[in-house]
Amino acid sequence: MAHLLGHRGCMESLRADLQDLQAAIADVTSRAGAVRFPSWKFPDKVSCDLDVSLLLQRYRHSESEPEFSQHSHVVLLELLIDRLLLLLQSFTGYAEMVLCGRAVPPARGPGPCMSAGLTARRFWSTMLRLGAFCQQLQHQDKDCRKEIPTQQSPPHSLGNSGSSQPRAGPSLAQGTRSVPTQTSGCPLGSCDSCSSAQASLQEVGRAIISLCQSQNIPSALSKFQGVLEDSTGRRSLSATELSYWAAEQSKDLSRINKHLQELLQQLNPVKAELEEVGKQKEELRKQVEDFSRKLQVERETQVQQQRKAEQSLKAKDKEHSEAVARLEQDKDDLRTGVALLEGRLSTLKEELEVKQAALQELELTKATLLEEMRTTMVARSQMLELEEKVQMLTGQRDSLEQELSATSLELEKEKVRVQSVLLHEESLQAKQKLLLQQLDRLDREREELQNSLEEAKEDKARLEEQLEQSREQSGKQLQAQQELLDTLQQEKLALEQSILELQTNTSRLEEQAQELRERERLLVFFPELHVPTEAQFESTGNLTEDMENQLQANSIRIGVLERENARLGAVLAKVKAAAQQGVLKLIPQAQLGSQLQEKASGQDTGWPSRGGSSNSRDSRGMLGCMDKAWHRVPSSQHSKVLRAGPTFQARPSLSLPVGRLGLDPPLHHTGTHHK
């Protein structure tokens, strides 16, 4: 229900309910008097003194302020609860007045502050008492009718007295009794003037009772008249009865006067509202005429816009059909190219498999020949020829692998292009469907507009609202189409840019791979010159070419050593910074050696270092460079380096925070470093 908070329809329904409740409260107050209790919504005010019309005018729905609309919705709900509680309190006061037998409500002072539950319980208890009282009255009425069947009034004459003396004034007490006297010449019974006066009084009373019943006003005279008719039937009234009749009649007249004043008070604002409504009616009539003229102009503009939309839609359909035809042609061409590339790739794969099989056979032949050379000392010339053949086949294999990779790359590119074309075709089909749907929707809107134009004579205001809605919807549709076109163009540009970036990255990676292969080949075929005799490699036979190759290999090694020196300089800067911060500590050399051995064993078993991935990579790179530099020293100089160093003793040394500086134990390298 949270989404309905601040809804215009809900708030209008609440306002109508509050107005109806306020009218019912006014009706009850006119009959039973106003009850004065503190308001449930505004405890500092009396509930019956609240100006509900002012509150309804203040708390209204606002399109520009949704938060104020939600607050107004909550206030209206609370005001509805307040009016319901006031109505229950008014019902309770009226029931108590009926139970006490009062015809006029007494003057009430301000009551205590009551909760909703207490008000409901008090109303229910009062209704129970009223129901019991009604049942008691029904039982008494039945008993009286059984005990007094059709009694007549007692005679008022004494002895032989026939004439009646004029009765006492209306100020006699209720228990007094008139005693008529007989005069000479007067017959026994009431005079004609008294009978006519009582008849006219009863006619006036019946008129007052009918007026009270028509205006739904409680009448005390009707109750008294009913009691008289049930008890005495039709007869002349006594002086006491006439005085009571006059008192009850004055009460009814005061109620009628009060009701008439309230009606006049209600009628004056109604007259003012009626005059305002007449003025508003005249203004609305003028607005309807203006709207009719505007509607005619809008209808003409709508027809022109519809014609323009149909023309633009036809042009778009034509462009779309041409684009679809071009895409179909491109798609067929791409499929043909993909088929040709796949056939070429299959042939290259077959050739590669044949070459690989031949290479494997040559490698087996090489292995057998090497074995035979070791055992039988075959001629050196045959071995050189076989090595040249092996190198030639290796070069052919590398060239075939390069061609295969290039062909695979072209095939992948063609596949990507085909997929992009298919996706573009699907997007165009989706656009075509969307345009067709929009055309259908525009046709339906055109039919709806025609129907609404036919119905405009009957309800012009409603047609104006529908026209505004259709205008907003068409504007939103055009805006959505423009946004969709912009997003598609941006996606197209982004895809083209990504394709160019991928092509540049691919070419750069291919160049780097070629350069790395060349460097690897140089490092493998032209190792260091000062190596042991047993590790010497065969040269090409040309001293100048061997020296040039060795010079190129040494240049590569110099570049590697420069990078390693840069890394060692960075590590040394970290060590100096740590020494300045005072994070270094002294530990024995033996303990440092044991810690380094434990770290080395942990790295051999694949455990991660404690310093993090980045520090571990830095430390491994630095120590790996140190280890490589150690292995590059000829074996004849290893012993010199070891002999030149002093003998280590158990003495304190500096402990570096490995996790912060990125130092790890040296890695164990095998003898395959030069392979």
C-alpha cells in the first residue's frame, strides 16, 4: 500500500468521505447538541470547533510536491479517524439524552481526552443500555395494553351539575383538577368556543408534528399526542393537559426555529456557491468554445503530422529494405570467404601434420644417428648434413606454424565479422519490427483520434485530455527513437574502435613474439664464450659470424643485467628507508640462515610468502637476477669467488622486514640454466 500514499484518487476519496462525515456530524449536532471533547488529531482544540473545510483546503494534492502530497494523505487519514470518533461521541451523547428522558440537550462542558478504544467501549455500553431500555418500554407497553383495555376518561361533573366553569389558567399544577359548576340556563358539557379552540390547537399541533417529521426533528408533542389518544381517545382536554400541550408545542417550535436558523445559515453559503457556480459555468462555456476552436486547429495539425509521419515511415521502410538487401549480399560474400578460408586452413593443417610427422621421423633419425655417432664415430660431414636438414625442417615447421597462426587469425576475424553482420542484421530486423509496431500503433492512434473527433461534440473536455495524452505519447516515442538511434551509433563507433585496438594489439604482440623467438634462438645457439670445455657448443665454422652472434647475445645479456641492477637499486633504496625508520634489528647469523632455509623449503613446496604477492614477485625477481648473475660467471671463477670471501662466523646480523622490503631466500636453480 506504500505506492498509494499521496495518490490523487485516494486523496479525493478521503476528502469526499470527510465531507460526508462532517454533514452527518452536523445533522446529529442539530438534534442532540454539540459534544465538547478534545480532538484526537489536535488535542489542544475542541473536536466540534475544528474548521474541516479550511483543513481540506490546506491539505490538498500537489503534483509538483510529492512529499507534501504524502504528508497531506496522512493528515487526511488522521482527520478521518478524528471525525469518526466525534461521530461516536455524538451518538453516545444522543443515546444518553434519550435514556435520561430529556427533550432538549443540556449544556455540556468540555469533556476529558478519550482514546479511540475508550470511545468505542463507551458507545457500545450506552447502546446496550438503550437496547435494554427499549425492551423494558416494549414490555411495559404490552402490560398496559393488557391491563387497561379501551378505558374512557372519568366524568368531570359533580352530582346534578351540568354546566362547566371556565378552567383555571395554564399555570395550575399537574395534580390539580378542575371542578365545573352548574349555572342556570346552560346545558351540561363544554362550550362551543372551547371545543373549537381545542380543535384548532390540535390542528396546529398536527401541522407542527408533520413539519417535524418532514424535517426529521424530534417532536415532543407527537409523543404527548400519542399518549393522549391511547389513554383517553377523542375528548376535550383539561387545563393541565392544555398547559402541558402548550409547553411541548413551544419546545417543538423552538426546535423548528433553531432548525430553520441552521437551514438559513447553510442556505446562505449555498446561494453564494450557486452564484459562483453560475459564474464558473459561464467561464466553462467560454473555455469550451475556446477548446472547440483549438481542437479544430489541433485536428488539422494532427492530420498534417500524420501525413508527414506516413511519408517518413515509407522512406524508412525503403531504406531498411535496401539495407537488408546489402546486408544479405555481404553475408553471402562472407560465407563464401569463410568457406574458402576453412578449406585453406584444413589443407594447411594436413600439410602441418605431414611436416610434423616428417619432423618426428627426422628427430628419430637424428637420435639414432647420434647414437650411432657415439658408438661407431660416423663421419663428421654426414652429421653436419643431417643437422642442416634438421635446421631446414625446423625452419619450415616454424614457417608453417606462422602461416597456420596467421590463417587461424584471419579465420577468427572472418568469424567475428560474420557474427557482427548477423548481429547487425538481427538489430535491423528488430528495428523493422519496432517500426512496424509503431506504424500499427500510429494507425490505431489515428483511428482512436477519428473516433474521439466524432465524440468531441458530446464531451469536448474529455477529448482535450485524450489529445494531450496522445501528443505526449507521440513525443515520447519520437524521443525514444532518437535515443535508440544515438545509442546504436555510439555502439557502432565503440565496436569499430575496439576492432582497431585489437588489430594493433595483435600486430604488436606478433612483433614481440617474433623478437622473443629471435632472442631465444640467439641465447640458445650462441651461449657465453667462457664456458667449461665439456660444455662447449659447435660453431658454424665462420669465426666472424660467430663473433657477431656472440656480440649480439652479450648485448642482450647486458640489457638484462641493467634491468636487474635497476631492481637491485630499488631494493637498496627500500633497505635504506627501512634503516632510517628504525625497523631493522640484529639477529644471529645462524638464526638468519635457518630462517632463510625454512623460507626456501616453503617456496619449494608451493607455500605463499607472508609479504604478499607484489613483494614476493619483487624479491624473487631480485634474487633471481643475483642467481642468474652468479651462474653467468664461468665455473673456473666460482672457486675464486668462494675463496675470496671471508669465512662466516656466528655473529649478529641485520634482520630486514621481508614483507615490507620484498626479500625472499634465493631460489634453487638446477644445471639446466644454459639449456
